Amino acid sequence: MLGGLLAMLGFAAQARQPVLFDGFEYAGHDAVFAQPLAPGEYRNPVLAGFSPDPSVVRVGDRYYLVNSSFAYFPGIPVYESRDLVHWTPIGHVIDRPSQLDFDGLGMSRGVFAPTISYHDGTFYVVNTAVDSGGNFIATATNPAGPWSDPVWLRGVDGIDPSLFFDDDGKAYLLNNGTPEGKPQYEGHRAIWLQQIDLAKQVPVGERKVVLNGGTHFEQRPIWIEGPHLYKRDGWYYLMCAEGGTGPQHSEVVLRSRSVWGPYAPYEGNPILTQRDLPADRANAVINAGHADLVEAADGRWWAIFLASRAYDRVHYNTGRETFLLPVTWKDGWPTILPAGQPIPPAAKGPSFLQAEARPSMLTGNVQWHDHFDGAALDPAWLFVRVPKQPWADLRSHPGKLAIHPLAEDLDTLRNPSFLARRQQNTQFEASTSFAVPVDRDVEAGIAAFQNEHYWYALGVRRDGGHLLLSLRRHRGGEVATVATAELPGTLHSLALMISGDGGVYGFAYDDGAGWTWLSRHEDGTVLSTDVAGGFIGAVVGPYARVLGGQ
């Protein structure tokens, strides 16, 4: 957990004074979330804000879910639920700086598409550390942790590994990889299967392609990935994502009487997609796919999958989120959503829905305030890459977040002194209040961040006898200061705010006289995944930095 890092490392004296933040507020205002739920209904997504590549497992009456976290730290969040709807963060698989290092990597590298499973008292997460180690297994007896260090699966290339435990006690590893021989077209991939010795955590025996290209090779399907195996009524079901993670994303299923195949595709594929719907529909949900199935204790099956809530047809700042839908078995095949049907923003929940559960801070119109009065950082906070020194401090000034500024700006490929939380709503405000920096070479404020090349930073620094408030924008290769204001040098504290409404962002300050807009109509598509590229969503949070890289 985040607090473990702080407790483990302690703090050395710094030459510069830390910037003290009093609190941070986040409030969502999406119209679709304002609609009341009928009794027994739940809201989609069940995890709002970037929560891609979900995987789920049931153990008794509890469900455990993991997501991709890419180059954020701690990595691979673990959630627990009793009803598949209300989720509680309980830990991370990657929560120690010694486990992985993301320095030098773009934000959409790092850890991709984890899969969680459980067998004989042990939880397993298999994952790919892209550009930083390859495929690995981590284990735990308690899903809250501690999790083991990564055990590398040498000789297994590709991405998206998962485990399957057969009735005879054998375990199998399957994953996406390059096909045998030379790929015949761009996006040509294959699904590979191999037995694995879990006691030694090494693959054994023949490694075999069980699906080449996708469901219909003659149609040149692209990016077959995210494979999962299930067994039901003597059939082995191979379920995969197909079509890439953009608007053509889909989920397909095949089956066989043998774990090794051959696997025949379902005639009704895809069993989930949104690519066949009008682009200009209201409250559009796009990119649906990368699903995992789970059988509940009552015998019903459910699908957990990723999708994105779009505005202006193609933009989505909240990234790929986690959605939930029931599974219907039809003539021996699992189906999630009929063709041409939109993913509903609200749906009838499981029979075991916890109606009395507290409102979630993980979806809906979130109203969240961190007073920085705990012993450890709230699990909502993330670091950009792995911190190499303990710059975020809750202990030296109780009731404050003390950020010891680093020289890295937000465009670094290392770890800047910036705390990030997910943007969970299309319409939102995020604000923070803090003591203005004492040192003349320190800037502090609030940032909205997509990756190292696409972000906004609203910060204040001392400039002669006054304070200079500036709004900086990084849009690809274009770096600009888009607005400034001079504030009295005698000012001791300041509040800053970022607001978002689809593709329009505003930036404001409060010097004690109420909110004043510095800029109200900035281009928010800078923070959308389709513009910035990659696989993540926007985050917001407080930062401090040393000017001039000193």
C-alpha cells in the first residue's frame, strides 16, 4: 500500500522547504450518473476512471478484481466485493519499489492486462511487464498482500497471460504472442497454450498455438488477445478480445472438447461490442471488450469488461473503465450483449446485490475529500512511475501533505513529485489548498495529466516581490504558458481548481476573495486518450517542483 512506502523509508532533511497542502477535493457532476436507480439496479461502470483490462475471480462469497496500471505505482490494484458491484480497494500486487522499475518508460508501458486466479489456497496474478521484464507470476495467500516478487516466465513472449486449472489437477498458461512463422498482416497474432508447473512456477512441455489470427482467419482479424479459458459441461471455452482496444474492440468465444483444441468459433460472435452502433448516439460507450467471466454462488454468470464513456463521438478523458453485465448461456454458448444493443448505464443487479452498501467512491458522481489527516496516503493516490525517494510526507506536519519538491517536471520519464488520482467523471471539479512556496525556485499547484507529453499544470511561484500564477500546457511537442496572473507577494495560502466539462477545461484560483477564473475555456481534448495515445485516462492532483531542474 502507499502508506507502507512512507513508513518504510522515513524522511531525510531537505535543503528546500516542503510545500504543505491542506486538502484535496474532487466532485463529479455527470448527468447520466444523476439519474436515480430503481430498486435492485446498479450503475455502469462499476469502476469509473481509468480501470482497464479487468480480471475477476470468486473465492467463497467474495470476488476479487485486478486491473492494469501501466507505469503508475503502486501497480495492479486489487479490489474485493461481495456483490460484483460495490468494490473496495484492498491492496496492490506491485507495492514495493524493489519489485519493478518503470524509469524511462512512457506512461502506457509498464504492467499490462493482469489476470487473477485462485487454486488450493493461493492467489495467482500473471501479468506482463512491458519493456521492463516480460511475463511473470506473483502469488499471495491473502489477496490484500503481501504479494511475492515477480517470478519471470522465461521463454514466454507476448502479452496478456492467464492461468487455467483443469479438473485433473493440471494447470495451463495461455497468452497472446506472435504467430508461428512470419505474421501475414499487421495485427496478426496468435493465442498460445502450454502446461505450467505451479510448484516450480515454470512452463513445461510443448507450447502450442490454439488460435491463429482470430475467429475467422480469412477475414484477417487483428489483435487477438486477453485470452481466458473456462470449463462448463465438458466444453472448454476460449474467450478473447479481438479488433484492437479502440472503437472496433470486441469479445469473441470459441469452444472445444479438448483443452488443446481445435476450437470452433461461435456463430453469434462477437458476444460483446459497441462498434455496430451510431457514433452520434447519446451517452455513447465505446471500446467494449477484454472481458472475464465469473460464476456466482447462485449459478448465474457475469462478465466484467472494459469500455469507455465518450463525448463528441471519439474523445474520452476517463480512459478505459470497468463495466459489469450478466451472461446468458444460449445453446451452450455464453453471450453478453446482443448485437446493436448499447451498454446500459444502469442494469438489474445480481440476486445477492448488497442494497445496504455505502455509496461507492469508485463510480457515480463521486464526492471525495482528502484532509491528509491519516497515517498513510489514501489508496486513491498514485505515483507517476516508482518513487526513488520519499517526497510525499504525512507525518512531519500532521494534518498536512508535505511535498518535498523534486527537479523533475511532468514531462520526465522518471518520477515527478506529483500525486495523481483518477478523473472519474466527464464533468467534474478538483481543487486543492496549500501554503505558497517559501523558496523562490519552487513552483507548486495542481495538474491534470494524461501522460508525459499531454498535460496542464496550474502553479504558483515567487517572482520578485509578487507571486506569479501560470497555466502551462504540454500538447505533444508544443509547450506553452497559456495564461498568467500576478498575486500579492504577501499571500501565504492559495486554493487552485480545475474543472472539466467534456472537452472544455477551466482553471481558477482563490486568494481569499473567492474563485477567480484564470482561464475558463481550455482545450480538454489534450487529455483525451484518443489524442494523447496509449491506454490510460486522465488524472489530477497536487504537485511541486524545483524550477530549472536544480
